[in-house]
Amino acid sequence: MKILKLIILILGAFILFQCNEEKKKETEKSAIKKKKKLEKKVVKRWDSLHKNNVEAFFTEYGKKNKETKVIIKTKFGNIKLRLYKDTPIHRANFIFLTKIKYFNTTEIYRVAKNFVIQGGNSDETYTIKQRRLYGNYRLKPEFKANRRHKYGALAAARDWEDNPNKLSNPFEFYMVHNRNGAHHLNKEHTVFGEVISGFNTMDKISRVKVGVDEWPEEDIRMTIEILD
């Protein structure tokens, strides 16, 4: 009888030990899963940008990405741009889109003779997906008294209807191609940079054939790269 009790005690202890080991393994697995989830939360790509954190996102992005010069490359030649530091959100946004190569699937889609040359959009699926990825966010205007629509000004496009706050479309931009400027647009669109070279390229682009919607009959593809 004593031997039977001893065997039962040993078996009970063994079963209890096995249960504890199983619980320990489950706890360890759970801890590993939690750790991986935390790592995923900590290591975020820049596409954490969304329409509700635009200003905060680009304020921080601008501190880490201070470049102010970019180059637009087209089949007609290059256009160099300088971005203004006193329009920090628009500058950071343009640098961000350049670095993720958003513009490289877009084109110069509007050529308004003796007025503006506009780019940053296309019919490509990738372009549409990129815009949706970030929630088609908008930028608050950054109007400056000294930033006017002179010849060569770089400004943000925007919707005119149902847009009382004059929020900028972050994906589309235009360059003023009128030697007298386009000053009726001052304080209507944010001017956030200017052309510093490539006016002859703009002249060539301005001479292309366009449809009634001012869209060039032949696509004008472009790529944009950071200079410094």
C-alpha cells in the first residue's frame, strides 16, 4: 500500500511538473509575440503619415530632412528649384514626396500658355494608390508677404471649390511661366519655392501642343531628385 501511494505521489509530481513546463512555454510564446508586436509599433516607416497628423509629421520630418534644392528632369531638359525655409510644411512635404519617388510616376499634365506649367499627377494606378495611401491629406496655407507669384515661382495647387481655408494639394505643384508673374494668385496659393535655372526648359515645354483641357497631347514624364 505504501509503495502504491509513493507511485501515485511520484506520478502526481511528474504531471504537475509537465503542466508547469507547458504553462512556462505558453508564457514564453506569448511574451515573444508581444515583443514582436511592440517592435513593429516602434519601427515605423514614414508612411505613418495620415490626414490627421500632417502638421506634426512634417514638422518633425523637416527637422531631419533639411534639403532645399531639387531638380526636375524631363525630355526637354532640367529645371532646378530652391525651396523656401520659411514655408517649412510645404518644403518638408515636397522633400518627402521626392524621397519616396512619388513624382517619378507623374508627369507635367497642364501647360497653360503664358501662365503656368503644372505637374504632380498622372493616370497611372501607382500614382492613385500613393495618394490614397496617405489619405489624400491637405496642407494649411503658408502665405508670406515676400513670397509672391513672380516669374518662376513654385506654388502648390489647390481646389477652389469647397475649400474656404485655401488648403494646398500636397501632390500637385505649378511654376509660373509668365514674365510679368501671376500676382492675382497671391494669397490664394502658397508659394514655397522658385526656379533657379532651367527657364529655357520651361520655354520648350510651353510650346508643346495641348488639348482643350491644357493637357499635353504627348506625355511629359518627369523625375525629381534631391540636390542638397
